[in-house]
Amino acid sequence: MEKPIRVVLEEEARDFLLALPMEIRKKFAIAFRKTEQGYQGDWFEKMTGTDGLFEFRVTGKGKWHRILAFWDKNGPEKTLIVGTHGFDKKTNKTPAKEIKKAERTKQEYFAQ
């Protein structure tokens, strides 16, 4: 039997989420819940050209809101999806500095 999935947010991702309007926070909550229940969709996808990074995507009021994340399948009881940080963007391309930041957070996470 597979371990249950749980979405957890690093402090920076949590702070980003809490600063968003309630409407957008609710959309992220739905995306997290669907992902934890094993559903797949365009709200959570692997990012090409990265070392195992994924992104939660939510749109609202002409902006794309993103929380970058990675999988931690080594937990004893649960498989974790760890949100590193979030940002808003107006284009479809994710800035390289955001990808590097998430990769650095992932490396620090697994180095603990």
C-alpha cells in the first residue's frame, strides 16, 4: 500500500500564501487537497528542465500565482510534497532565479 500524500509548506511559502487574497488562498487549498487525494491536473505539474521540481499553479485577476515544490518520499508514514516559496508572474515563463531558489531550498532540506 502506498503512503498517503501530504502537502507541507516551508515558512517562505506559507508567508506568501497568507499574503494572498482569500479567493486565491482557497484555490491553492483546493489544489493541495486534490493533490493529497491523488488526483492529477494542471494545477500541479512537473517543471521541465529542473531537478525534480514541481509547481502549484493558480490564476486570478490576470496573474499567475505559483508555489514551487518537490517530493520527499523518504518519510516513514507519509509522502511529502514540500512547497519552497511562492511568487506571482504575468507571463507563462518561470524566472530562472525562482527555479534556482527552489533547487537551493531542496538541497538544504535533504542535507538536514
